[in-house]
Amino acid sequence: AVDPVDGTERWRVPVGRTVFSDPALDRETVVVSTEERFVALDRSTGTRRWDLAVGEHPSSAAIAATDGGPVALLPTEAGSVVAVDLATGAVRWSTRFEGRLDGPPAVGAGIAAFTWHDLAAPALRALDVATGAVVWEAAIGVSSSAPAVAGDMVVTGEGDGRYAARIVGRDLATGAERWAVPVPASFEPGLIPGARGDDV
């Protein structure tokens, strides 16, 4: 952890070889994906809170709020998602679908959106962060991006890998398609749409 004002190092913690993903952050916790496990650290001190080996190669973690306290969403490249209590690491729920989870989930309003890839029928699924239940799902192209939440929408870049592609905005609560914009080329699972507020 580095002070953003003067660049001085605040703390340093060895966690093992990390995967190519951003850490998941809230005001108190940092969750890091390594090649073997997920590691949660205290954001102000670097103290290790918990670590969890999920038996598969970790993908990009996320943090979401629930009525029962925040959870860490821990996806694996093999297609599973485990939700754990952010404070203790205790497992709350887990689920699995066919396909790979290469990009991070997008979180908003009690929902986490994930894109499962490397299938004949890749899919965007919205899961209830408290229970793991599927709220809605939609088919996406074989060359599609990770999702992003913008306001009350989830946005993905979707394509067929043959220059037929579009950017799609769907209602976060229902999955209903609100708009689509054609674009000249397809996407990759590790690409994350940029979103701030209602802008994409």
C-alpha cells in the first residue's frame, strides 16, 4: 500500500504470485487473487484477515453489500463463484455454471453480473449477492466483454468474433434490453467497459 500524496510505502505483505486482476476494495478490506487462493487484508495495516483456497485457479474478486454484512465474491476461471463473509471468510453460498469466468463481476443494487465464456452458448447472468440465486440471464456473443454497472443498467460488449458486434445496456433488475449500439469489432472476456455514474 502506497500513500497517494507522497508515494511513501505504508505497508507490504507477501501473498504469493498474483493473477492479472485488480484487487477488490472497500473502505476496510483488500481482497487479492493469487494463483492458488484468495487473500483478504486489512486495508489500513495490511494485516491478513483470512485466505481461502477454492481448489481452482482464482479469477477477479469483488465486494458486495448485503443485509447480513458485506461479502467477497470469489470467482474461478473454471466457472464457479463462492461468496464468503468479508470479515471472517466463512462461506455463505456457492454456485457453478459451464464456461470460464475471466473478467471481474459488476456489482450494483444487490446484484452481481458475471459473463461465462468459452461455450457454444456463452451467457451473462445476474446473481443475487445474498443468496447466489439467478435473478436473470441473457445470451451473449462468443467474443464478449466483462460486464459493467452504469446507474441502473448492466452493460456488455458483445460480438461473434467476425466483426458483427454491439454494446448492450440491460436493466440491472430484470435483464430487459434497453438499448444496443453497433460497433465495428468484437471483444474479449478480460476487457472491462469503463463506467462512471450513468456514462459508459
